[in-house]
Amino acid sequence: MTAHKLPKSPLLFHLALLIGLLALSHAAYAADTPMATNAQQSAEQATPAYSGDDELWSAKVHVTRGREAAERGEIGLATLHLERARYLRPFDITIRQGLDLLRQQVQRQRMTTFHHARLTQGEAQGLWWWRLFHVLPTRMWAGIALFCLWAAFGFWLLGRRMTTSVTKDGLISASVISLLITLACLSCWTGAVRTSVRLEPGVVVQQNPQFFRAPDALAPAEKSSDLYEGGVVLIRGKDAQWMEIELVGQQRVWVAAHTVEPIAITPPSDSTR
């Protein structure tokens, strides 16, 4: 009886170690990044009624707050809460249906205000990618990739030990499939990290919002059909008084800082670090 010898330096083993280090590095990076800190501070300012981080991180609380805001006629605030609820529970059909109904109400109000029938959500270019890569939390993509990579390594080792061709081929096929899933999750993880740094979506919460061509109170205020209460825009820059946002067609304008609130929030575990 001969003993099976493991290869001295299997490629998958070194890849698994590399992915583990990358996942740990990303966990530390996500906790310390200024973007996450700014998003947390903005979220806390946008919801002063919350008593703590646990409520801020609860999709159920956001759904309740969104329903209450919709009943008061505050469409922008209702959209913000439902967008945050969808951010926390991307697969919740009830939240998606509620957000779709709210968007239909926003579009009807928008058509009445601007007297045209152009049905668009008014979302800036790049938000589609942000929604795609944030279907799952960023760290979950890394965790799934690491799990699948170890599974591929285990299937590969078991396949080498099998004597029957059918079982061996099945395990090797499972190893290849796990490796492909790993690569897909790594792509999504990379996309989520890049969009988290480069893209910061926000919701227009002010009624009858106005924009400026420059961050100057003396500049003339203007209105646009693409800037309306409940619309989703991209935040490109901000300070204490002004915020630069991107509308449809890559149009960048300036608004007052309280006009738009960011969607993304940070978990309580990160806020304590």
C-alpha cells in the first residue's frame, strides 16, 4: 500500500493564503477609510431621532420611518429610508415593492411639476454599477470567495486520492466550478470596493430643490427637471455648507449641504473602531 504524497507547493494553497490576507486587509481598510466615516456622520445627521447605531442599522426601522414620512408627504425622506432599507436587505421583495410604489408617486409628482411625460428615475451614470456590486455586503463577497477557494482546494485534494474515474472526475469538476465561483466573487468584491470609494449615492430630501453653478450663495439659483425631491444622485464632493452632485448626463452642479443625504451607512461594529 503506497501513501499518497501531497505536492510541495500547490498553487491553490498559495492562492487561498493570498485571498485570506486580502480579505483581512480589506476588513481593516473598510473600517478606517474616510469615506466610511463621512457616510456614517452624514447618516447620523440625517436621522437625529435615532437612539443608537442598532436602530440606524435596522432595515425594519428604516421601513417604518419611510412609511411614516410618506404619510406626512415627505417623499424625499421616505425614499431615503427605503433606499437604506434596500441597502441593508437587497433581497427583500417587500422593500423593493414599496420603493417602486414610492417612485411611481415621485414620477407622477414630477410630471405634474415640470409638465412633461419623460419617465426617468433621474439617476446619474454609475449608480447601476453601485447597485449591482452592493447586492451583497462588500465583506460577504470576500468571504464567499475565500470559502469557495478552500472548497476548490479540498475537492482537488480529494479528487487526487480517488481511484475510481467517475468520482475523481466529479470532484475535479466541482473544484473547477468552485474556482470559477471564486473568480466571479473576487470580481464583485473588487467592484464593490472600487464603487464604495469612487461612488457615493444620495437622495434629494429637500422639497423644491435648487442648484447653483458654483458654491457661492450669491450665484443665481436654478431648477432642473433632473433634480427633484426623491431623486437619486451621485455625491462628488461636500463640505459644511455645499455639496457637489452629479445628475443625469454627467451634469455636475452645487446644492446646499442639507439638500442631499447619502444612502450608504456603516455597521455599528465599524463605527466603534
